[in-house]
Amino acid sequence: MSIVLALASALAYGLADFLGGLFSRRASPWAIAVLAQVAGAVVLVVAAGALGGSPTGADLGWGALSGVGSGLGTYFLYRGLGGGQMNVVAPLSALGAAVLPVVAGFALGERPAALAWIGIACALPAIWLVSRSSAPEGSAGGRSGASVRDGLLAGAGFGLVFLALGQVPEPAGLWPLTLGQGIAVVILGTGAAVAGASVRGISRGLVAGALGIGVCAAGATVLYQLAVRGELVSVTAVLASLYPALTVLLAAVFLHERMNRVQALGLALAAVAVTMVALA
């Protein structure tokens, strides 16, 4: 069941990223991010109140740490995407989100089964490949030192989210996650203020879309936290980090973006990774 929840989390993250990128073409990425985070916070408050829970101080500490990772990760992700370096920032962010929990999990004593290790070994390059574009080096979509830096920092932030939430036990409920979401809102709101971004002037349709993204992303995070309660962090984080696969597929279907052979290879590796982990 945890494998299914982790994959559902990846699908929800992938959908949120696709919609976020789509709406960010029509309004400030900062404004879209802040609106989405606020909507996610409201959803989590309602869900946490309905499900209850008794978090300890340590649980809330892990939740707060996840919020720092979420806020900073989103900050660097949007800064990188805003610079037109999507084909570099996106794969690095997803790869970092997967690698950090795997390394930390191993250091903390996690020992996945052999098939799970094979799946992880397939998933890491798959995350990179499915996010690759055909943009030439040196173009607007090519590599640069700034985009590599932002991608790595975003990945470190999201990896911190996955790792921190993996330490929150079931009796704590969703309150630690809700606290983290609130901290992420503060961080992103501060970043938006520094950048001079504002939600004023955005059409009602885009506001509704941004709020929908927040609900989707919050749902993805809840699914991940539920998944990690029954499986190793090193496994669930890798599966959840496969989200670029859906983003690429949606872009191909709805935006008519052509999928290249490298991305197709990445999708094939992703399928192998999921199969190996499921059989472990």
C-alpha cells in the first residue's frame, strides 16, 4: 500500500508542477507560489483537525524542518525556472530530492532489499532523463552555473522535506506537516516581498488555478507522509521523486511538446524502477 501511496504522491506532484509551470507563464511565478502555498495550508489545517493526533515537541520540530525545506526549495526552484533554465533546474531538483533521503536513510541504518536497490539505481537516472529537453547548450534552456546552483539547492530543500516527514510517527497526525506548511508560507511570502511580486492584478481564473495547485500539492505531501509510515524513507522518497515523468507526459499531450528519445528512455527506466521496488 505504501508503494501505491508514494506513486500517487508522485502523480500529484507532477500535476501540480505542470499546472504551476503553465500558470507561471501568465503571471508572476512568485504570486502563483504564494497563493498555492496558502491554499495548501488551509487544506492541511482542516485535514489535521479532522484526523486529530498528538504530536510531541520532536514531531513538531521535524515538521518545522520540513517547512524550511519546502519554502527554500520552492524559492530556489521558482528562481531557477524564472531564469528560463527549466531543463537544468527541474532534473536537478528531483534528483536531489531523491538522493538526500537515500543517503541519510542508509546512514541511519535503513537497508532496502536487493530488488529495491535495483529500483533505486534505475530511478535516479530516470528522474534525470525524463526531465531533459532538446535545448542546445548555451541557449535559453541550456546549462549555466546559476541554474545548476538553483537546481541543487531546490533539490536539497525538497530532499529535506522527504527526510524530515519520514521521521514523523503516525500518532502525531498531520499537525507537524501543517506547521511546516505555515513556515513555508512565511518563507515564500518573504521572498515574494523581496522580489516585489504581488497577487494584485491576477485574473480570477489564475487565482483559482493557483489555489487548485496548492490543494494538489498539499494532497501530494499528505500521500507521501502516509506512504513513508509503512516503508523506508529511501524507497518512498525515490518513488515520489519520479514526478517529472507525469509533467513531461502532460506537456506532450496538452502542450504538444515533443518527447525526445532520452525522455522516452527515462520513462522506460522509471517503469523498471517502479516494478523492482514493488516486487521487493
